[in-house]
Amino acid sequence: MKKTILLFTLSLVLINCKTAVKKEKTIGLVTQKAMVVSAREEASKIGTDILKKGGNAFDAMVATELALAVAFPYAGNIGGGGFMVYRKNDGEIGALDYREKAPLASSKDMFLDTDRNVIKGKSTFGSMAVGIPGTVAGVFEAHRKFGTLPMEEILQPVIELAKRGVIVTKKQEKRIQNFQSGFLKVNKDSILFNKNWKENDTIKYNALAATLTRIQKNGSDEFYKGETAEKLVSFIQANGGIMTLEDLAKYKAKWRTPITFNYDDLRIISMSPPSSGGICLAQIMNAIEPYDLDKFGHNSTKAIQVITEAERRAYADRSFFLGDPDFVKIPLKTLISKEYIAGRMNDFSFDKATKSEDVSHGSIKMTESDETTHYSIVDQFGNAISATTTINAGYGSKLYSSELGFFLNNEMDDFSSKTGVPNMFGLIGAKANEIAPEKRMLSSMTPTIVEKNGQLFMVVGTPGGSTIITSVLQTILNVHEYKMSMKEAVNASRFHHQWLPDNIKMEPDGFSTEIKTNLKNLGYNLDETNSPVIGKVAAILVLPNGKLEGGADKRGDDAAVGF
Ligand code: GLY
């Protein structure tokens, strides 16, 4: 009897312990059929409304992308460019490149002084930093090929949003304040964003509404050949830039073949060059696949080690081999082959950190931010879109056309201004990514779609400059290896290594002292100061019951909306 009571008590304790240890999953928004996740609720809602009207994911892409240009001027844009990866409900996949291009008058050494030193700020601030924008061409091309609703109908709610205005969030208030000196430095006159905007104020975007209304009426040609093109070129040239009407008229978005590879039972579909995203993701995932990451545990010393070492090697390859495939030959098949990657990992040991090559470079501050924005869409027909769009830095070049109502990108900084000299993300480039007229600058954007057993499983992407690739990686691993919900996977603490500088960037307070001490003892340099936020993921997971779970990153004002 006593024994029975003891056993009964023990099992109660065990059950209680188990309950205490087993954490309930925190789940994001779950919907039945369709979802849009983006950096602003207004944009996710406009995209979802287009789906509710019967539009497909490509229609919703146009609406979401342009709504972000209104509601999230920090990174959403018509003055920048991006990449989109799609998977249709019949399994067809593809990728659209609407990346900016270097102007015809650009040249390899355009950012160097007479002593061949990089001129500080020339590739990041003002008119010379601006690449030929691709966003308008991109959304019109996606719509031309796959859209179903009339463009006029898709643009209408976006124009109405611009006229009605968008409420300033706390995070936006801070961002606008932080960038005041840049706005004042670059622009001749004060701009809309020089006002002391506060949380809950409403900013009306009337100039942008007028530009979008002309685009609604005249199509993509309005931006590349019409009144908007003329105004844009006069504005840029008046500010000392080199963009011409010919540059705009020649711009075309391009369909590309996405990078595909397998990881366990997943098939990953990601962006091909001129983005480095898909290749680097493939290299890293192929390198870590043989290791028991799930057994090591999420963000454990061993997991961080093996991922870091794979990242180090992938980013070293990125720097040397990758550039615009229309200009340079990339040994793509080799770079992502399992044999090549296995060879690259041969010298990795759990006993101590590998050291990155000692390349001379300045100390890199990432405080300026690494802004880009990502949205993920799954429509009610089962089509999926993963799209990342950018003006590069927060508010791009800071050059804002008050007449047209938008910021211009500073994407020219994504080229390698000089071999071995890091760009604003600390990325080192070489010949493959040197500047040439009409060339596309290398990107890290990694819009990605994941299949499991041949079915749509996840749509994922993020902003974050050089940290985009590693944030996408960790989000996929969090779901696949660590069985997190989409929301948990997106919100979990992240780290990042990019070969040079030779340190692991870690989100502050995201890692235990024990793990950090272990890593330091193994010879890893840790950097928590430069990385308050790594990525801002927008993702959708298809649950086993076919419903959709949204992952809208807690690091931003991101929101999932669906039905
Ligand atoms: N502008 C950031 C990137 O394309 O990687």
C-alpha cells in the first residue's frame, strides 16, 4: 500500500515535471486559406484584400510591394529593386530579378579618389549612390506573366492609402528621428520626413499618390519613359547624379532560374545570382547537413560552431566568385555541390575556431542599419510568393524627390568599390562584383520557398543586408530541426558570421553567458554591440492540417493578415 502511494506520488511529480519542462508552443496567426506577412499591417491587409477579391498571389505581390512603398518608406520602395521567388500550385517554380543596375555612365573606379582610396559616403549617400530602380518593372512583369486582376484595380487601394496617410508607429518615430542628419545632409531642401513626426501622427503621401496614379494610368512606361522618368532624371542630375533617360528606358526585369537543393527531406528553392542568397544558403545547408543539429540543441555551443564555420566558408566564396551572372561566370554547380562543400569543411574541428583570412579593413559599424523588406504570400489557390525588396540602407541614399514622393536607393554600395575594401555591410568583394555599366550589384537577398515531400511547406525571407542569408537559414532550421512553430522560429535569437570581419554577431541578451564563454574559450570573437537586431523575418508555414501559420517578426511592426 505504502509502495503504491509512493509510486502514485512519484508519477504525479514526474507528470508535473514533464508538464513544467515541456513548453507550450507559441503560435502565430493561423488562417484557413491565404495569408500575407509583411513589414506593415497596412500592406499585409491590402495584399490580403486583393486575394479576397479573387486575385492570386501575383496580384497580391503587386499590391503588397507598392503598399510597402507607401506604408514603409524606410525600405519599401519604387526607388529600389528586389527579387521574387514563386512556386505555383502545380509545383512550377521560378524567380524574378528586378535588381537595380549601374547607370551607363558608371565606371569601375567611380568611388575612388586620385590615390585610389574609396571616397567615404560616395556610394552610400546622395545621387551617385543610386542604381537604376527595378521595382516598378518587377511588379509589372510579374503581373504581365501571372496576374489575373486588372492593374488599375490592384493599384487603387494603394493610391487611396497614400492619400489617406499612414499612422506613425513608435519604431517609425525613432527611425525618422535617427535619420534626420542624413536627410538634411543629402537633400537641398527640407523633405516630408524632416518634420518632427510622432507616434500616432498620420503622414499623407500625396506626391507618391500622384506618381502612382500616373503609373496606374500609363503603366510601367510611365516610370521608365514617361513624365515620371523625365522628372526623376532631372532631379537626379540636378543633384549631381549620372542617371539618364536612356538608363531608365533600357531597364528590364529578368526571369531567372532559382537555386534548388535538398536538405534532409526538404527541397529549398531560393534566389539565384545576382543575389548570393540562394548559393550561400545552399553552401551552408549542405555543409551542416551531416551534423546532428537537433541533438546538439538550438543555439547550443556545438550548433553555433558548426553553423558559424559553414557560414565563414560560404561568405569567403561569396566574396570571390559571385556577381551579376550576365557579366561574370559563376561556377554554380560546383559551389553548391555536396562534394565541394564537404571538402571545404574538411579542416573544421569542434576543438577550436577556424580563423578567417587576415584581410586589412576598417572597423565596420552596422548601426546605419541594413534595411530591406520582405513579404511572404500564400494565396487561396496554393500559389506562393517570397519577395524581398530594398533601397539598401534605411531610407536608401537619403535622396528624396519631394515632387515624386519617394526615396532613391543607395544600391551602388552593394558593388565592390575596391577589391578587399568592405562595403557598408562589411562585405568584401572582388573582380566578380566590380562596377560596370548596366551590371547588377551582388545582393544577399534570399527570398526562399521550402517544399516538404513535394508539397509547399514554408515561405520565408527577411531584410538584414549580409545577415539575410543566415537569418533565413536559422528560421528554416528552427522549424525543421528544433520543431518550433513559425512564430517561435521567427522570433528566436539569431547569430551571424560572414567570414570577415572574423566575429560572430549575436543579438544581445539572446544567448546565455555559458554559451558565450564556451565560444570565447574555443577562439571565437563575439560581437553583440553591432547587432541589436539580426534580420526581421516574414514567413508562412503550411501546417500538417493544411492551414497556414504566419511568422511576423517581433523585431519590427510586421503583421500577418489572412483568411
Ligand atoms: N541591399 C542589400 C542586398 O541586396 O543584399
